[in-house]
Amino acid sequence: MRELGIGLIGTGFMGRAHALAFNNARAVFELPVHLKLAALADADTERAQRCATAWGFAQAHGDWQALIDDPAVDVVAITTPNHLHFPMAMAAIAAGKAVYCEKPLAVSLEQADAMRQAARKAGVVTRVGYNYQHNPMIGLARQLIAEGDLGDIISFQGEFSEDFMADPASPWSWRCEVGHAGGALADLGSHLLAMARYLVGDVTGVCADTQTVHAQRPAVNGSAEQKAIAVDDQVHALLRFANGARGTVSSSWLKHGYKNHLSFEISGTKGTLAFDQERLNELRLCRAGQDGFQRLLAGPALPGYAAFSPAAGHQLGYNELKTLEVQELIMAVTGQGADGTDFEAAWEVERLATAIRVAAQEERWVNVNSL
């Protein structure tokens, strides 16, 4: 069995999630290659070495370019702040290596376009971390829609809200900088937009409103110095889908009480389907003629679930979804699968997000295909 070398850039929350996913994928799936955790990079050299040792990586680098240049690395996983996705991915593509990048793909549509064009020209495999789509229950939702259980889809209502920025005394971070992040729409809303496209299809038109509720935050925790905030705290948008359906999406990182509230209701002429990521092991389904919703529980009959549990109702979690994402990445890299969000599809998400920003700024409907 040939070896596939994994290089991981970044050691924060998502870096650790990726490391767990690569380790878990080796343990629970019969992969067509042997995964070698070849190298880990972080700007803090001591932290890079500490995490490499703890997570099982063979080599540590204090420079991300050194990781890309490392001949032992075949796949480059990028888990850094958003503004670094572009230079790192472009360097990895230039080196002919597969790229597994966290979302959102880039901080501008121009960058995202350059990334997809470079990947297409180089012929390298790319994937972007829209991990919620890899939930077996989302797969079931897509199947129910495709098989016509809901009839013709007429509406999508979605929300992704959390409360980690709800306290106005929470300090400024890179997420608050336009050039580094993009606000609640980029951080949370991009997942929701990707989900809407995945389940219902292309969006052709948008009208939107965005708002910065807290115009300044402490420069650091407890500081009297304030830094101005220009990114959105919340966004609300109307959508028109190519198939004729209509939709609404909203996203906020100020909404008290919500920790991972990626939720949607999809209605058709024959029924309605509802999901909430905070209850990620179930769907609610109401078919026409029923008085209420039926609760569908995740179980081993669904693709991916049985790798982690042989019994229904025993629950998968966030890290299992990331492991399923890694499995699909490895199958794609080895030419044995095409599932997952590549740079082309991620560019479509970025184009939709850009259309929402333009619509909000110019207070008008925007044709997504015009961008």
C-alpha cells in the first residue's frame, strides 16, 4: 500500500480538528493508501514542535513554505486565519500538491477565482472544509429531496447563529478585520449558503441587509483601548433559486443561547424537512396529510454512520463529521471518489456571499451570475 503524506498548517481549534480527523480516518476506514502524518507547521516554532509530537506528526516547521516544500508532504491542509488561505493554497498548487483548505475559501471573490483557476490548470485535487454537509443525516435529507419525498421544492429557510461575540466586551480579534475575515457572513453564513446550494441548488438572485451592531471592541481583553469594527455582526437575505424556490437565510454571532445553530426548513409541495445542527443526529419530516413531524434518527443504515457506531441513536459528533470529510478527501486524492466541496464549488459559495454584500450595500436585488 502506497503512502500519502499529510502536511498540516495551523495548530488552533481547526488544526486540532484536522489532526484528529486524519488519525481517526486511519483507524475507522479501510483507506486505499497509508496516511502518514508527515509534517506540521506553525509560526510559533515551539508550539509547532509540541503539537507535532502530541498529534503524531513526524516533522515540525516554523515556516509554512518549508512544509509545502517538504517532499514527504503530498496533501496540504490549511487551517489558518482566512487571509492566509490564498498565499498558502497558491503555493501548494504551484508545488503540485493536493489542497484541503478550511472555509471560507478566501477573503475576496478575486482571490477565490484565482485559486480555482490555478487548481484547474494544475489538475490538483482540492477540498474545502464545509464539514456539516458530511453528516449522514444531511445525506439522507438530500436523498429525500432528490427522490421527490417533498415534491417540488418551494422554500428554504435557514439560520446559522452562535453567541461567541454576543458580549460587547469581547475583545477584537482577526475575525473582526475585513481584510482578514469577513464577519458573521463569512464565518458562519458561508456554511449556511453552502448547505442551501447543496440541498436546493444554485441561487440566481439575492436581496440582503447586513449590520454591525457593536461598532467597537476592546483592543485586548479588559483593555480600555477600543478598536473600530467594520465587519457584519448579523446578516439577513432573501434568495431566489434557479429551480423556482424562494428562500431566506440569516446569520449572527451575537444571538444569546445558540452555540452551533445551523438550522433549516425545506418545504415542498408534498412535505417539509427540518434540521438543527445542535441536534445533528436527527431530522424532522412531515409529509402532506400528517398532523405533525416524524423524527428520523441517525443509524448504521446511513452511509458513514456504521464506521463509528453499530447502533442507531448512539450519536455522531463534530469530529466524526470531520473524519467523514477527510475520508472523502483521501478517496478523491486517490482517484476513487468525487464527493465533497472543491475549489470550484467553494468559489460559487464565495460568489453568492459577495452578491449578498453587494445587495446589502446597494440596497437592491443582485443577479448572482453577474458577478
